[in-house]
Amino acid sequence: MTRDPTTYPDPDRFLPERFLQVDADTPAQFDPMKLIFGFGRRICPGRTFADSYLWLTAAHLLATMVVCKARNAAGEEITPAADFADGFVSRPPSTAFPPTVDLGYAQYQGVADSTTNITSFLGIRYASPPVGNLRWAEPQPPPTLSGVQQAKEQPNECYQGVSIDIVTDSLGKRAVSESEDCLFLKYVVGSASMFNGADLIMHSDRGLIVVIIQYRLGLFGFLAGKAIKAGGALNAGLLDQNYALQWVQSHISTFGGDPSKVTIWGESAGAGSVLQHLVAHGGNTQPPLFRAAMTSSTFLPSQYNYNDRIPELLYNDIVAGAECGSSSDTLSCLRAANVNRLQTLNLNIISKAFYGTTVFVPVVDGTFIIERPTVTIARGRLNTEVFLAVTNVHEGNILVNKSLTMNVSDYVSTLFPDVEPWQAALTTPLYQDLGTNVEQASYAMGESIFVCPTYYLLHALGTKAWKGEFAIPPAFHGMDLAYYFTSHSPAYDNSEFITAFSNGFLATAISMDPNAKYNSSNITPNWNVWAPGHTEMMFNKTEGGAPIVYPYSTDDALLERCQYWLSISANTAQ
């Protein structure tokens, strides 16, 4: 009735003046108040209350609020489009009014995708730029900004380096600039190098919010040594992550999230960060910053004490390369050094590392990381309620030079310089039946740094942990990622497999249980906890190309090799 053009000409136009008698020749149009509450015996008894309450609400808003158009970064008014989306209720489309949040220190305007109905904030500053005297310092609160900040474009990423994650280059890389001013969050959807958070939201049936953290990397995030301890902050990259998790606790409710239901996840070096947060503060971070943790290819390379020989050698190499050796305060000199020069040093040192290894990694700092991770893990006290881990069948393959000529014992001595010769010799009988020298080295690399640390965590968490194995050939390190972030077109593009593989991962994030199926087409059988039966879930395909998902028992020989690696963890500095 209210859209009848014979009663209300041009009914889709917003013309509130149509209900006023402007002059004698233009009578007011029919008052809808006379019909919207019904008629006769069925008339709404609360109509006068509703009318009064609406009047009071409007009066209150006008008395206490400033009603005006939003402004862009240039201070110009943003005029929303006068468009309407069809539906049971005609409404403005989500893109007509870009979403804006007030975080206290700044207001950010994101972007809404009317096709996917996903809202994105692609550059929220969570800490001050770590430049100048804040280089190698603890993260500091973000600056207070006036006006509405635009969060619709990808922010600068932190300075990168060649790393073990080179395998994931096939997923693509963001076409954005690198900068020290990079401590940003991306809420709901965005990409961290190559990851599209919208994929996770779609696969979860919109059951979660995705927050991606940018943090300092390479020498900017993990330069160590006595000078850094005395005048700066060790493990600055980990402290950035911790600061961002605190930000989530303070602000995620503004975006509709629940700070008591945070799950952290990472892949490869990111999974290594998850491990670091599990052992942070001796496994007793207070107050807790998350309730669940997930890793894809847990990463635990050598983690030296901050003042050990190798961290000090790296610090001295950077000092010499920046021509700060003659300075009485080498750290101040490095803080004043040109960032491009430091990034060149960063890349040069990383490029000279032993094949497949990462140079700038976390250290034992005595405060955030109080001891070697395997020591904390063995105590069985870790910062999570539940844990889900996924590994690939051949984690070490791409991380070993195919022209390698040394035997497995010599390879281990090179990979872990502090391992005694007799300890390295013990790898020969453990790996001699696992193929060529290159294949043996691949297993040793993959198991010592990725696979066995996963089992250390599973053993510590026992009945609160689940384990999955990705086996789609060739199942190299990082190849599982495309089956979470499917916008990158996974090689085995089978919807049943993708649903099964992603469901356990996302159900754990949503419900702390991979068995909480939210998709009826999920073919995964019931997940058993890893302990006491050492049961895992295999994700593979048959020779005929059909998806196959089934539980199986962890190989005893693999667990025996992991026990060897754990027994020499003091020498591998893990």
C-alpha cells in the first residue's frame, strides 16, 4: 500500500516533504500512520508508545550527536550513493555506506564487498612505526590520529628476506612496497604475502573473523646479541606478535569478535611463531591471549641463547657491514643507519646461509622465551587449551640441495654445528634405509626441524591435541596451503577433499574440536586425539583420483627418530 504510485507518486524516492502541505495547491499525501498499525479491532495497542519512543530517540540523537557525512583522508565529505538492494526489505547496499570503526586512538574506514558480503579493513595500525630509536625496541602504542583513516588498500609489508617459505612463491606475492613502517593488522580479509583471508571466511560458513598480523622480520625483527639485550629488545618480531594479540583482546569486540575465543595459526615460519607463543613465559602467559593453537608444518630451527657465539657473530657482521665498528655505541649507530643499507645486509647474509636454513630466528632471551623450547614443552605446560597440527609427507625435500654429496652424518653436523661427531654418527643407522644420501638428508632436515617438533607438542598436550597428515603428491613443504586458501587454485581441485581438509582446521578455530562439522558434505571420519593411541588423520587421493581420508597410527620408526632428535636437543639448540 505504501508503494502504490497512485497514492504516493515516485514511491522509491526519499521525499519526506511529501507528508507536509507545502502550499494550498500541493496537499499533503496520505499519512501512512493511518494504516501501518492496522485497523479496527486488530489495531496495534502500542502505537502511541512506539510513536512517542521514536520521537524521543530522534530528539536524543539530535541533542547528543553530530550528524554529518563521513570524510575521506583528504578531509572531503563522502556522499553515500542513493542506491537500494532488492530483498524482503529494501535497503541500501553494503557498499553504499563503507564500514567505519572507532578504536579510540583512530577511526578506520574499511570496504564491504556486496558480492561476498565480507567486510575488510586492510591496514589498521596496531603499534607505532618501529623506526629511529624504536628500531630493535619493544612495540609502542600507535599514534593518535584525527579524522577517518582509510583501510581499503594493502599496507606496506615488512622488509622480507629469502627464507624457507620460498616454496609458497607459487601462491603469489603482494604487489606492495616494503617498509619499516609496517606494523599493521588486516581484519577479516587481506593477505599476508600470499594468503587471502576471505577464503577462510567462505569455507567456515562465515563462522569466524580473520586477523592477519604483520611483524618485523629478518634482522629487523630478530637481530640478537648482548648489545640488543642492553639497549633494545630481543625477539622484536615475537614482541610485535604478542602486542598484536593484546590489541585483539582490546579491540576485536568492536568488529563483532569475541576476545575469549581467539585461535592462533601459522604455517612454516609462522607455525614456528605459534610454537614460540605456546612456550612464552614458560608456558604461562597471563592473562591468556588465545584459547587454541594450530600449526601447519611446525618450525623449530636452532634457537640459541641471545649471547651465544652465533648470535654475536651475526650482530658483529651487521655492525661491520654498516660501518659501525668504530662507534662507542654500536646499537645507536645501527639505529641511525640507512634502512636500505641494512636491508642489503639482511639479504646478503641470508643468501649465504646453508641451503634451506633461516638465519635470523628467535633466541632464548630470558624474559619472553626463558629457555630452550623443548625444555618448556617437556614440562607439559603450554599456553593453549587445545592444539591441532598438520604436516606434509615430505617436509624436507625442497630444503635440501639436490646436488648434495655429503652423507647424512656430515649433513647433520653442518646443519647443527654444535652436534658432537658421535651424535651425528648415530643418524647413519636411523636413516640409511631411507633412500639416497639426498633423500636421507631430506628426511633428517624435515624431521629434525618440522615433523619432530610437532610430535613434541602433541606428546605434551596429549588428549587435547589432534594431528593431520597432508599427502596429495608430491606433498612437499607448503603444498597444503592452497587447500585452505583455495583462491590460489589447488592442483587437486576436488570439492570433497577441500571441504574435508579445511573443515577440521576451521572447526578447531570455531569450536575447539575438529569433529564439530558444520558442512554436511564433509567426508572426514571422527578425529581421535593423538594420545594415547598415536592416531592421525590422513588426507590423500586414490590412484583413480578420488579423495580418501582415514585415521592411521603414527609410524613407530618415525617416533624413534624423533626421540633421537629430542635426546640431542641441547646440542641442536632446540
